[in-house]
Amino acid sequence: MDAAPESRNVRVHINVKGNFFTLPKSLPLLNEGASVVFTVGAAEGLGAAMTAAKGALLPLVRSLAIELAPRR
């Protein structure tokens, strides 16, 4: 593995949990028909922990799109 367990946990917390828990807090601030943009950069070459954290965002964003579609 590319990093100590604490470092891997931090990467997952920032990249996955940060996005997951920030979105519900920001939804009440968005106007009707507003868009939400998640940026998911390529993580290959940055180590397994970063690749896993970024990879977790892709299905999360797909699920959120379906879940939030009725808000349009």
C-alpha cells in the first residue's frame, strides 16, 4: 500500500465523505433548477488509496443524479 492507514483514511474522508455530507447542506441554498458539479480527476498514479477514493465518487454521483432528479 502506498500510505499509512491514517493517510488512507484521510483521503477517503476528504474525497468521499466530504462530498457526500456537503451536498445535503448546500441543497437548501440552491435555486430551482440549479446544477451541482462534482469534479473527479484521474487518480491513476497517485496510489491505491487516492484511486479508490476517486473511484468511489463516480457511482455516488450517478446515484445522486437519480435521487435529486425530481428537484428539477
